[in-house]
Amino acid sequence: REKMSQEKIEYEESSGNVFKDLGLPNPEERLAKAQFASMIYDIIKERGLTQVETAKILGISQPKVSALRNGKLASFSIEQLFSFLGKLDRDIEIIVRERPKDKPEAEISISAAV
């Protein structure tokens, strides 16, 4: 029987935004785009749509659907992602509120209603 090592493992707790943790520019926007793309992907999957069918609904090419599905979001604006959600029969509600004084910077929070 092997002895279990008592060695401590060092780790760093996530901020909740992987893009921020990686030091990438515009981390809040990148996270928002990733969350919207994930919602779009979930709707496409739920409906059983092919990439060709999705492209027709969203008004984009099949390679763009593939890029969206694979998280390659640099060529998509948040406005485009909003448009795609609308074309997939989703309403979008945006709430802007004052940042609490105890938070060092503003953040973007996104949730999907069920």
C-alpha cells in the first residue's frame, strides 16, 4: 500500500471569467459572447437543426454556423448574437444598474429564463 503524499498543491481560484484569468483583452465582452453563443447552440441542439438549416434561419453561411458552434466568435458582434437569438424566437431583456461600491469593477451578468 502506497503512502499518500501530504504535499500541498498550489492553485489559484478563478475570478469566474476565464478570459480575465488568462489576461485577454475585453474579458467581460468575450464572456458575454461565449454565453450568448452557448445559448444559441443549446437552442439549435434542442431543435435538432443541421448547420445548413441553422444557416438559413440565421441568415449566415454554413461555415459561420460552424465557427459559432466551435466558439470562434471574433467575427461576431454582440448585436449579431442578439439578432440570432431573436431569429430563434428568443426575447432579450437588458437591465442596467449601478455597480455596488464594494465591487472593484463593473461586470456583465447573463442568465437564460426557462
